[in-house]
Amino acid sequence: MRLIGVLAILVFSAAPALALTCRTDKLGTTRCSNGTTYRTDKLGTTRDNHGNRWRTDRQGTTRGSDGTTYRTDKLGTTRDNYGNRWRTDRLGITRGSNGTRCRTDKLGTTRCY
């Protein structure tokens, strides 16, 4: 899974609580409107400003220090270990079984509602 995939999953899974906007700057730091920031190091570990971290293994499974696990199947559906799933449609809208809807605009801003 690419870096953007890991960040997207994290943003999508955090979105149900409120409307959320996230943007990645030129240095690669993603800042969200809820105050959370994400940064991925050269080894591929993504960390947030709350002490959590996520890493994707060779098989494409992303595991978090908070106990979350994410896996994307061959059809493009991402599932976590809590029974949630996310899928992006042809219009670029990612819809989650937990009620999330997210879209990234041409400027790279992701908005979830």
C-alpha cells in the first residue's frame, strides 16, 4: 500500500465523528482540521501527534500501534479488524460502512463528511 493509502485509511476511519478536512504540505506532513498531524518517515512508518504509528508489511497489511489492522483486497475494498470497510467509486468518493464519505479535490485537500 502506498503512503497516501495509509494516510487515506487513517483519515477515513477518523471521519465519522465530525466533518474533517486534511491537507498534505510540501514537506509531506498531513494536517487535519481536528488537530491531528501525520508524518511518514523514510522507513515507511506513519506517526501521528498522539503517539500512534502504522506500518505496512510486504503483504500489504497495515498494522497500527493502537491495535488496528487494515487490508485491501484485489477488488479495492479496504477492511479493518473491527468489521469496517471502505471502497472508492468511479467518482472518487470513498464510502465507508461506518458512514464516512470522503473526497480529495484537485488541490489535494481531502474532505470527509
